[in-house]
Amino acid sequence: QEGVMLSQALKMPGFWACMVAFFLFSMTAMITQHLPAHIVGLGYSSVMAGLAMSVMSAGILLTSMLAGPITDRLGAAKSVAFFTVFYAAAFIALPSLRAFVLICVCLVLLSICNVNMTIFAPLVTSAAFGPKDYASIWGLASMANVAGQAVGAPLYGLVFDAMGSYSMAMYGAAVAAIIACALVILALKAVRK
């Protein structure tokens, strides 16, 4: 089988770039824990905040269905970049939106966070390191997803407590997503050499 063993992957900068990228993508995804509070803070009821989260869940279904065919057509690096553009744009737009429909459009775009963790992270791992020792490599790399989630949720809360809004956290998440995308692309290029 093609690919590298875990012991080899650990010595490759591309592996560590993937780990940081997966951490950042997962960290940004934890906005989902704070979105209901953000929406209620805009003056909407808890029921409307719940409805918005249901829209986001529908977005997860949609973006998950689209991710496979788009990746088959564009390849891993271009697909991550394509989805990251929309993901980062949603983080940039959401703090200024007040109209419920536009908020829901942003939440559908933010649902890309699920694609980053469940489809792109294992796909990038496979594309970068091959099937030879995939389970061992992905087993370790996937820990970055969990670590990112553990850090992201309280980090959004800390920013809110310090600044009184989630705006700066969302802008920071857009930057983190772009950095994560760049790291994925660099990792894939580095491993191909």
C-alpha cells in the first residue's frame, strides 16, 4: 500500500500543519455553542434562536451532501479553500446582521464547520499520508479536532465576557479559518514533494 507509517508522519511538517489546521477549524466551530445566546442577545426569542439552530442543522445536511461531489471534482485542497471562503465570509458578516433570514443564511454557511471536521479532516489526512497506516495517523490527528473543541467553546465565552459581544471572536474565527485552510494547502503540497 502507498503512504507512510505513523512514525514517518510524525517527522513530517505536513502532519503538524494538519494538526494545527484541524485544531483551528474545530475551535472555530464551537461558535455553535454560543449562537443561541448571540441570537437571543439580538432581541429574538429562545424559540427563534432554536429555529435558527434547526436551520443550521439543515445546513449541515446540505453542506455534507455537497462536500463529497465538490471534492471529487476539485480535489481536497481546492475544496477546502472553496468551502473556507464561505465559512470565513459568514463569520465576517454575522456580527452585523439583524434580519433573521440573513442570520439563517449565515448559519447555513457556518454549518461548513461540520464538513471541516467530519469530511475534510479525514480526507486531507488520507490524501496527505495515504492508506498504509491511515487508521493510526487519523487516530492521532483527530485528537486535534477534540482539542480545538475543548478550547473553542470557553474561548468564545471569554471574548464575550471581556468585550460584551461575540463580534471580535467571530472576526478572529474568520482569520483562524483562513490560516487553517492555508495550512491544509501547504501540508498537501509539502507531502506531495
